[in-house]
Amino acid sequence: MIKQLVEFFPILLFFIAFKLYDIYVATAVVIVATILQVAFAWYKHRKVETMQWITLILVVVMGGLTLILHDEQFVKWKLSIIEWLFGSAFLGSQFIGKKPFIERMMSSQLTLPTVIWKTLNLCWAAFFIGVGCLNVYVMFNYDTNDWVTFKTFIVPAMMAMFIVVQMIFLYKHLPDSEA
């Protein structure tokens, strides 16, 4: 639970700064908060997960471009780029390596047939790619206030719903001893 709160910390601060000020102050806040988040992970565990490094780099680059060029589109594109990178990683793992990415992450906790792992992995790839595409739609069809709400609340809610659906799917395919 604490890990999820720490991961949600920059997004929450981004939202608060946006509501109190504007997208540019919020962008500066999320850059600082993400740097602090990664520093905290390093301090606490003496390692930083690959996902956190990718997020940090994209936040600094896209957020920096937003601030330097005074163009909010860069920070808005960050979400799609991250989602598409994750979706591509999941999709690529279907064909590269011995196990799909989701199986590498979860096989120590679950025993499932290969076909189920591959199906689950494709679902995650489709989810991430779909969220990236939906972000582009929201960016170009709604105002910045709506986009911030989408990014802060709708995307995490979609992720939570997807995880619940995934758990239901997994439960149906668990061996009786694990169910």
C-alpha cells in the first residue's frame, strides 16, 4: 500500500498544483516530485526499478520541454509515450525470450498454462496501448482541465478496473490447489 502511495505522490501533487496554479507550475512540481520519488526509492532499497527510471527520464525531458517552450502538449504526450513503451514491451515479450513479460513478473506467485500467460500478456499490451491512444484522444478533444482529471483519476481507475478483471480471469484459470 505504501508503495502505491509513493508512486501516486507525484501525480497527486501535479493535480493539486494544477488546481491552485496552472499546467506549468504543475509540470515543475511533478518534475521535482518524481526526482524525489526516485531518490526515495534509491535511499530505501538501494535500487530503482526500470519503470521508475523511464518515468523519470520522460518526466524531466517532456516536462522540461513544456517549461522551456511554454507548450503544454509535451507534458500531455508523456502519458501516451510511457503507455506505448510498456505496451510494446509486453507485446515484444510474446516473441522475444522464453516467457512473456507478465509471466516473468508473476510466475513466482502463480502457476498457469502457457496459453493463459500469453493471453494475459496480450491483454496487458492492449490495455497499455489503448490507454496511450485514449490519452491522445483526450488531449486533442478536451481542454487541459479535463485532461488533468483524466490523467489523475480516470487512468488510475481504469487500471484498477483492469486489475480486477484480470484477477477474475486468473481465478477462473488457477489450479484448484491455488484457487
